[in-house]
Amino acid sequence: MKKILIIADGILAKHFLESVMNNTNSDNFYDVVAYRDKTVPLKKLENFTFHNFDPTSFKKLSLLVGRGYHQIMIIVSKKIDAVGVYDNIRALNKEVQIILLNKWVLEFDDSRLKILSSRDILSSRFVDFLPNMPVVAQNVGLGIGEIMEIKVPIGSSYVYRHLASIVQKKWKISGIYRANSFVLPRPTLMIQPNDIILAVGDPIVLQSVYRSIKSELGQFPAPFGSSIYCLVNMLDMSSKEIDELVNDALLLHSKISSMKLHIKIINSTCSETFNKLKSYGSNHISVEIDYYNRSVESVMKEDLSEKDIGLIVVTNEFFISHMHLLYQSKLPVLKMGIFGFSNLTEGVVLSNSHEDIEKESTVIFDLCAQLNLNIKLYNFNPDNLNKKNSLAEHFYNLSKLFNQKVEIINENSNPLLKLRYRDDILQFVPFHNKIIKTDIFSAFSTDMEKLSFKLADSYQLFIPMHT
């Protein structure tokens, strides 16, 4: 049981005392100095002792301060009283911690003094009620914005996302408030419209997360990151391949909500292509050159850890050679096709797994909206009609939510047979571990992910399915 001394005067002090008394979890012992009866609550508890004298009296106050208090709180209505009481306490005890309510502009050079500004407290509380403003914890933790509540709007890119599909770097979702109840986080928990996320982490990062969640459709590559990454290995790529890769990355960067395009050059050679790559550098395009002949893996891992990358753009050859590395990045990967990015007119969804498509659905709608692509869902799952119907319903609901047309096609035969001849599609593929384990027997599989190699000539976006 800790001993607390409270110097109280005024109506605010009375409300404070009543609040302390109503908190039945406290087992502290309180001495209260109040020189006006109207400050003293009618209700008095056994662990409260009240003293009636002027706390600015040094001699009278000295009789109490010497009792070894853990903390002294000063809540008075007059500035002269606040300064006088503080000076008296410090003259009697240099070490005791003091909490002072500051309704004026008081400044003291005292490491053992905590000043609470009534103006700051009231203004910050009013700000909490403004729409589209982050609500940060004031009375727990450091109180610097490391704990934040974020309400998820209906059109957010986070809606209908599983927690497992959201990359949480330097921040974490600690819980979700839903329908007046608190839900603990788990990887399979899906975010619903109007959920309130309880987030903890770096205050600066949380501000970015807040803006990302509050932003409506059209934010991809968020929430994976803010920028696009493109690695050019001049030793393994021809000038034509480099031009096609970089041109696609530039076009994609210009069309979606990418903050920056990072072009990384390794194994550079003195050539016209090299000079052209360097000329792309600007405020929104970063061109970096690695002169140390390091491996693709070491360069990419370092870049992804240091930069806020949300999308990686690669050639088909690079994807095949470094599939495991790309899988470990836990980021979306756009694999180039051979027909040209500007030819794309349609986003295509194929999968046997209802849960996987559900996880990636907001990414599909977001990117297709930014690229102005039509969406087609090929419903091929002959073994489970119920799952098939629920998936169609899920996409129908999202089409209403995002006001975007979706064509749902029910297929009895594998749609890959006719899609492999299309030159204008972007296929969305769940990036599973089973994709990197594809072997010669995969050609006989009915698993859409294992068969994704059949559309290798098309553009494909591989969306991570793991944390």
C-alpha cells in the first residue's frame, strides 16, 4: 500500500477525489489537504484522511511531507497557490515525485516533476471526436502515439483481409473492437467494415498505417508497402530484356499509388543501356548501383529490409530462378508476360481454394480499379458446389461495396485451356509454398496454383498467403 498526498482545491479537485474513491481497484492510502469544505466529497472512505489547512503554510505542510509519501499531487484552482505549494514541498523534500495540474503557463526545471496541462488534455480529448483523426492512448504507455485506435471504413483496402495477409513491420494489430466486444488477433481473423483496430508500434509508422487504412480503394501496393522494386542484373539480361522490364515497371509506377520506383542495378556494364538506366533517376524514381558484385539474394534481402517495398516486378526467367527468394520476401510479385503491359484489359481469378481467393480479394479489386481492368472470376471447383457458391457471393458483395463490375463464370472444364491463348490478361495467383515445389507431375494436377506455370506467357501477380 503506497501513501499519496493530494493537495486539493476547487471543483475539479473534488471531481478528481470522487473518481479516485469510485475506483475500487486502488489500495493506496491517501492524505488530502483541502482548506475549503466544498472541495471535500460527501463520501469518505477508510483509506482517505482529510486535513483542513492552508497548504501554502510551510510549517503546517512540513508536518505531512515528512511522512515518506510515494507521490504528491497538486490540484488547485489558483496559480499563486500552485507555485507556493510546489516551492514548499521542494524545500522540504527534493526527491519525492510531484504531479502538478497546470491550468496556467508554469515551467519548472525539475526531473521529478510531472506537469499535466489542462489545456492539452482537453484539446486532445476533443480532437479524438473529430472524424478521420487518429485516436491515440493518452493515459497508458508513453502517451506519444504508440497505441492507436483506427476505425476501418467501408471502402478501405483492409476490408475483408485476413490478418495473416497484412505485413506488420514495426507495428502490430493487438486486437479488434467489433460489435461492442473485443476480439483477440489470430492469423485467420478477417477485418470487417467498421471494425476498430487496436494497433501498437512506432508512432511514425502508425501514422502511415492510419492513412493507409483510412484511404479507400486505389492504394495498392499498400498495405504491403509504398513502393515498387525492380532488380536489373546486367550480367544475365540482354538489353531488350532490361528495357522491357524497366518499361513495364515505369508504366506500372505511373498507373498505381506507388510512392517510389526503386531500380537496383547489379553486375553493371559500361553500355548505352546502363547510361539509359541512370538517366531515369528523379524524385520518384531511385536508381541505385551495387558495385561490389554481390549475389542477387544478398542485394535483394538488404533492399527489402531497408526500403518500404510493397511490390516486386520481375521477368519470367528471374521468377523461375529465384522463386524461393521471392516467396520468402512475403511481398506481392508481378511476373511479366510476353505480350506487353499496355495490352492488359482483364484481371483473371482462378483457384480451387475459396479461402485463398477471399484473402486476396481486396488486392484484386484495388489493382484492377487502378489499372482499369475488368474482373473475371472463373468458378472451377467441381468437388464442392457450396464453396463455389459462397465464393461467388463474396465477390458479388465486394463488387457492390467497391462499385466495380465482376463477371462470374461457372466452368465445368478447366479454364486454363482457353486462357493460355489470351494476350490481354493479368492472372492473380495465391503465392503458396506448393508453387515453389512444382515438379513434372504438376502438369497432371487439378490444383490451379500448381498449374499457374501454364500461363507463364501472361502477366501474373503472385500474392503472399503467409505471414
